[in-house]
Amino acid sequence: MAPQISLDSIDVYDPEVYVAGVPHEQFAVLRAQSPVFHHPDHEQPRGFWTVTRHADVTFVSRNPEIFSSHRQTCFLNEQTPQSLAEQQLMMVNMDPPDHTRLRGLLNRGFTPRSAARLAGKIEAACDVIVDKALATGSGDFVTMCAAELPLVVIAELMGVPHEDRYKLFEWSNRMLAADDPDLSPAPDEGVVAAAEAYAYANELGRTKRACPVDDIVSKLVTPDENGLELTELEFDLFFILLIVAGNETTRNAISGGMQALIDNPEQWERLRADPARMARRAADEMVRWVSPVMAFRRTATRDVELGGQLIRENDKVLMYYTSANFDDEVFENPHAFDIGRDPNPHVGFGGGGPHFCLGRHLALLEIEIMYRALARRVAQVVPTAEPRRLRSNFINGVKEMQVRLVPAD
């Protein structure tokens, strides 16, 4: 019988905890006993509040006037004064009305219709990716399939030369892997990567301003019908955000989804039996199950009561999507991976409100089309080694997943 987990032994902040997998047992204890829990902080003495229930995560997400993204950014770790000032310029770290203005400019490139226009190119990309993977036969599923698709799509979306797509992969890895020595061996590796991406974005924006073409970059850096456009700085920062958000999250949903299918072979057979009908719901379930971004931070702008606790102004508040997505008050049998789950009101793209994921339609489309292609062409995915997980308390990621692909008849 497993030992009881006491509240005073809870630690869902240490990145090392996540190397073995998401600590679902700890989150279950928090949801049941202390859904808004004052947690010790490894970086500062004041501690922070963990918000673990679906309803509370949604409340925090939808009330930016009480829970600010701007005051101390949305990122979990503490910032230096210089870093804070720089990070606050990014859309993800803005509050309304600044966030509203910037998001309004960006929305034109990320509507469902815009995503649907890319469907044919995503299908063609998936065919090529699966062809190559089957020809190779065995290898790392992350690099063969999961990482390749979002890189191709971002390059297409942004008008980035195809041969430059691996730069995006490298930059995003280095920027987000500060806690993983395999991917970020030097302490300032993320800062260096961000500077390289920033310089690349600046040159890309300059090129598109001079010679606009039919891609999203040209739309964003040239005036719309109302004369509105992104400034040079706004575009450069958005580019950095996009290569991280559009790459890391989709990649980890695809790879984590495959791990879930390997662990639940009956769901793989269910998908293979009817990929055209099941792949979209499977994509949604993969996002719920994986919760690629496990948590975001907010800062209280005033004293407020939440979950029976008094949160003081300027307190650090962490919303744990990876806990909310397993809340049994919302999801029936949440620890069952069910590709037909319906309804599926997960918060894998955020809990609503102004920061609800801009690229969610495109992400779901990518996952859906990739799994349609895999289900039609691959009979079985056989693991050949234990997967290696990212050491991170922020991104739920698989660094490496060695598999053998058995082609369908």
C-alpha cells in the first residue's frame, strides 16, 4: 500500500519531481484537501499559492483585473529587474487594455479559417514525415514525427525559409530548458538563444516590410485596413513567443499523446479503426492528458479570497492546468485516457479569459492530421527504450522516445 502524502511533504515546484512524470498523486491530495495551497518557494521566502481545481483555475484565468500577468509575468520563476522589464513587453505578459490591442492585431492570422487554409499543406507535410519515419523504421519519435510537423507549419505560417526551421527548434529548446542540463548546459543559454531568435526576427520583419508576400508576417508588419500594424519591437517579441508556444506545446502534445496510446493499446486500435472520425477528439484528449504547459503564474492586484484562502496583494499565484485537467468534479474517470471523451472542457489551452491560446485551432488541426496519417499507415508503435522526460516544472515534455514503427498492411 502506497504511503499517505501529507500536505507538509508536498512539492510540485521542484523540476526534478517531473523527471519521473507529473506528480498526479500530489495534485490529487491538493485538490481534495487544500485546493488553494500556500506552497514554499525555492526562489523566495514569501512562498506562493497553488491553484489546482478546474473551477478555481478558470476563475483566475478570467479575472485579469484581480490576477495580473504583467506585474511579475506569467512565468513561474523570479525575474531580475532588467529581465522583468524586458519580459513585460511580450503579449503573454500583458494585461488589458495593452493585451487587448496587441491581440486584436494578431487575431487576423490565427482564426479558424486561417488554420483551415493550412490543412492541405499540413496533410502533405504529415505524409512526408510518416513516409520518412516508416522508411527509417525505428528511431526517436520526437525528432522523426512530433518535432518536425510544428516546425514545418511555423516555417510555412511565418514565411521562414524551410532550411531554417531547425534553428527555431534549437532556439525554443534552449529558451525553455533552463532546468535541464542536457538541453541547457550553460546558465545563460536561454538568454543567448533569445538574442539569436530576436536578431533573426528583426531581419525577417525588415525583409517582409520591404517586399510583402502572402504570409502572416507580411500581414502583421504592414498596415491593415485601419492603418494598424505591429511595431518592430512588438513583432520581434511575438516571433520569439510563437516559436516557443507553437513549437514546444504541439510537439509535446504529439509525443505525449503517442506515449498515452502506447500505454493504452485499446485506444490505438480504436483510433486505427476510424481515424477520420476519432482523430479530432483524440487530439483534444491528448492536450488534456499531456497539458503541455503545466502551469502559469499570476500576481494578485488586491486582497481576494479564493478557495477559502485569503490571497494578499502581490502574492504569487500558480495555476496548475495539469491538475485542473484531472479534476474528477469535471471529468468522469479523469485518469482514463479516452480518445472519444465528450464533452472535454479541458484547460490545456488556458482557462479562458484574455490569454486563451491564440493558436489553439492550428494546434488541434496539426495533432489531428498527424494522427490520422499515423493511424492509417502504421499498425503498431513499439517502444524500444524508456522515454526520457524533460526536467521542467513548466513544460510537460519528452526529450526522447525510441520506438519501432510497424507498417500497416
